[in-house]
Amino acid sequence: MTPAHSDSASEPQPAQLSEADILARLGQAAFSWDIASDALTWTAPAAAIFTDIPAGTLAKGSDFAALIEPHRSVRSDALVQALQSGGTYRIDYGIRASTTAPVLWIEESGSVSSGPDGRPLRVEGIVRINNERHAYHEQLLKLSQRDPVTGDLNRTHLLAALAESIEEATRFRATFAFMVIGIDHLSRINDAFGFDIADDVVADIAQRIRTRLRGGDIMGRFSGNKFGLVLKNCSNDDATVAAERFLAGIRDEVIPTKSGPVSVTATIGAVSVPRYARDVNEAVNRAQEALDGAKRRRRGSFSLWRPNVERDAQRRVNIRVTDEIVTALNERRIVCAFEPVVHANRSGPAFYEALVRMKQDDGQFLLAPDIVPVAERLGLIRLVDHRVLELVIAELAASPDVQLSLNISPATTMDPDWWASIESMMSAHPGVAQRLIVEITETVAIHDLDDVRGFVNRLKALGSRIAIDDFGAGYTSFRNLRKLGVDIVKIDGAFVQNIVHSADDRAFVQTLIDLCHRLDIETVAEWVQDEASAQLLQDWGCNYIQGRLTGLASSERPWLAAETSLSRRAD
């Protein structure tokens, strides 16, 4: 019996795949392009890849290039660059068989050789369909350009569109409106329902605005609660009509959310471009300025930016005063004047209030009412408060028998640098803290009760006392007065100056003094101008008085004069 044996030749062998077959399985096709004859030769699967494209179109390089978009020159440009950098290239482009056919996105890589003249002569390469990759890149591009909540342009691309619109309007002498729409009190919705509900509100309002735009108008999300609109060919009258259309669309119907219906309003500011805004910065700033003006007058309204001589003049003054304050700080021309706060029985000063002054080049002084409001409005009050603190601590260190008070602005109460300074100075000058009184305004106490209570406790831990200045101007509740734990209440002079003639003022001041006594809080009456007022205050038990009757502020050290006077009397 013949032994069994295997005959490899009799077993079926795997078919040898050609390069064209391999490419076909990978969804690719190879080509060779003779540039001189424009002949384009493809491997077998080319027709399967380029569906709906006639075979004749695939036979010539120029015919195939005519299908390429968005830029037909992408291949020729790549070939020229390839010759300058090693002969290889890789490009992406789309082709479309007809205007109604879908775009096929192609990734092409290849090698190019040149002729004696250095120009491209022959190209050999591979193409493959890459619609998925293109869709991915399109999604990334969309995410980079669009706001994820509303799907509208994000701020960067909105401003880029605004810049293009300004250039176009300037070139063609056209006019458009740039409009900023702000959702009113969106933070309240965040607090009440959560950020996800606020996002639903933003998306719903964006949709309401979008449906009321005309063709060619541009919309984007400017910030968290604001949208920016470029309204083409829009006059001032047109902008007013459009704004009312947007406002009505937002306020007239509640917004359904998963937490229940929400009702919101919006406020709008706009500027005519390029008439009143020559660049992006001016357009944005003036539209927002108009928005802020509308909010101050009435939320839910519209305001169009217009030139304002008084506003522009005030801004020039602000610029000048800012420079003057900064220069005065640098040149140490911010100084203090000291106003006595005396015992109600006129036995002598209890302490002195340090008031800021700014010495001018001509030797005259600007008073606190001329400096503080401007410094607060322009964001310079923090620097001024730091300087006054330095001056007051230096005076306390130099005069161990004197007590001084200083006023600080609301912003300074939460300034970590101010705290670092005062703690450092207290450590450097033991005993100074106990002779320092820090005055805060009643307005601060009303709006930030918990924060101010922490501020009061922290200062008292250092050994200083706290006074509420201008008490009565803001109508702080007596319960809050007790919670704050302050040491001194300074009664607003507006109630004190007429106590001789006004029964209402007398009742208020007397009641306040009595209440403070019950809470173990000392009182200072401001703006005391005559003996009759002083006597009433003394009779009611007011601890201290301050004003024209007891002496105005002096840039000299009044306690030195008082010491000299006492010394002379002793002699």
C-alpha cells in the first residue's frame, strides 16, 4: 500500500493580490498623470471610488481639476511646492460631479518629478475617500467658531465678522447697526434654578432673536448673558424698530424649562456703524455704553448711542484727574488734614478724623469731596486708601497720646493688600492699633452685612475700634446695627444740622442716641454748627460732636496746638 503523503501542489493556493486589488480593498486608487499630455491614468477601482463622475472626466488632469473645490489650484500649487521641498506632497480637497451631487472629500498624496526646465513633468500618487475625517475636522471647526449653547458665532468670530462688515460698509458707503442684547438678571436664574436651566433660557432667547433676523444679518454670543448682532443696511429708525421686535419677542412669552416656566426681559444698546464707530473697539464699546445707559434708565428698554458733549467733556476731566491723582501719589502730595471730634461737654478733643487732601502745584488743596468720588469711579481709591493708612499709622506712631480715625472705601474692606499692610504696620508699631478708629460707610453695612461683620471682627481682634459713618443716610436696620458689633455710630449731618428747627430730625437723632446707649455704642453727631444744637445733643447723651462749631480740618497737627495751649495755661 502506498503510504499516504501530502502533495502541496494539489492543495488550493491563496490568490496573489495585485496592487490594484489591495488598493481597491482599502478604498483607494493609484494614478499617474503625464502633465505634458494631460493624460490621467488610474488603477481599476477608480470608477468605483469616484461614483457619478464620467470616465472621460477622469482621463484628463485638467478635467479632473475642474471638479475640485473650494480652490481648483490646490493641486497645481502643491506640485510647485513639492518640487521645492523633496518632491512629495499631501493635500485634501473636495470634488463634486454636479451642482446637485454631494461633495466627496479626497486625501491625495504623491510624488512629482520635474523636466529639464524645472517644471512639474509627471505625478504619481494615491487618492482615497476621506469623508469621515473631513466631517470630524468640520465639527472641530464648528466648535472653534460656534458657541456650544446657542450654535451661533462665538465672540472671536462675531468680532471678526464685525470687522469685515465695517470694512465693507466703509468701502461701499453703507450703514449698519451693531447691537448688543443683554438678558436681564440672568444671574438670578442661575441662583434660583441652576446653570443648566440658565443655559436653556439663553438657547431659547437666541432662537427667538434668530427667527427675527433678516437675511444677511449676523448673530453671535458676545458673553454669558449678551448677544451681538450685525444688522446690515440698517438706519437708526430701522434699528429702533428691530430692537422693539427683539424685545417683544423675548418678553411676551414665558420660556418653558424642565424646572417650570421662566419669564425674562432683555435690554438693548446699539450704535450706527461706521458713522459713530470706525473700528471694532469703538463699535463694541459704544454699543455696550448704550446698553449700560438703557439699564440705568429702565431695564427692558433700548438705547442708541449718540454723541454727548457733556459726557465727552467729563471723560476728558476723568483722564486729567486720574493723571493728577496718580502723579500726586507718586510725588507724595496726598496728605491728611485732621478734624477734631470733641466731647459733647466741650472738655476737649476725644480723637481726630483724618481727611484726605491733595496738594496742587499752586499750593492749594483739593478736599476729600473733590478726590474720593472720582478716585472711586476710576478705580484709584484703593491706592488712595493705602496712602492714607500709611500717613495715619505714621502719625499715631509719632504721637503716642493721640487717637485718629480714617475712612476707607467699600472696595478696601475686602482688599487683601490693605489687610496685609495694616497687619504689618500694627506689628511694627505696638500700641498703635488701640488708638486707631476705622470708619466704614453705612452703605457697605447694608449690602455686605456678613462680609462687613467679618471685617469688623478682624479689626477688633487687632485692637482697633470701628465706626459707621453717615448713619441714617442708608436707613440701616437697628437689628443689623447690633449684629455688626461696631463701637461708634456717626450720625449723618443731614439730620443733625436742623435739629433746632425740625421736630422730625430731633425725634430721629434723639431716638438713635438712646438706642445706641442701650446697645453700648458711642455716638458722634456730625455737622454741628451752633451752640443750641450742641446743647441739645449733650442733653440727649450724645458722646461726641464734630463740625464747624468745634473746629474745621487743618493740615497742621491740631493736637500739638492743643498741647501748647494747655502748657501755657499751666504756666
